[in-house]
Amino acid sequence: MAGKPVSPKVLRINFSVEKEWLGDNTVQQILRNYRTIVIHLNLRGCTSLNWPSFQSISECPTFQPNLRPPF
């Protein structure tokens, strides 16, 4: 009897809870370590992020952007 198929490990990261101190270096380091399994990022209120963070996000092959408006 075959077992249940195992789904691949995926990761959802909520950066908004640390928005007060979160910077580009931190985001880059986290995404460098987990880029192959990240599917969702919550960046709400993360106003100090710049191009390096968004470039790192674009390098996550499993990332699934939420294109719905926030309202």
C-alpha cells in the first residue's frame, strides 16, 4: 500500500512583525538561506527596504506574488 504523497517543504515569512528594525541586509541573508522554499512574504509596513531586498525576492524561484489589491 502506497503512503500519502509528501508535499515539498514551503515557507511563509512575515517580515511585518519586525518592520521597525528590518533592513536590506537582514532580508538578503534570510532569503539567501531559504530562497528555494519561500512561497509568501508579508512586507506590510516595511518602509525601510530598498532595491537589494527586492532583487533578493526576485531570485526566489518558488515565490508566489499576491497580485490582489490590499482592500
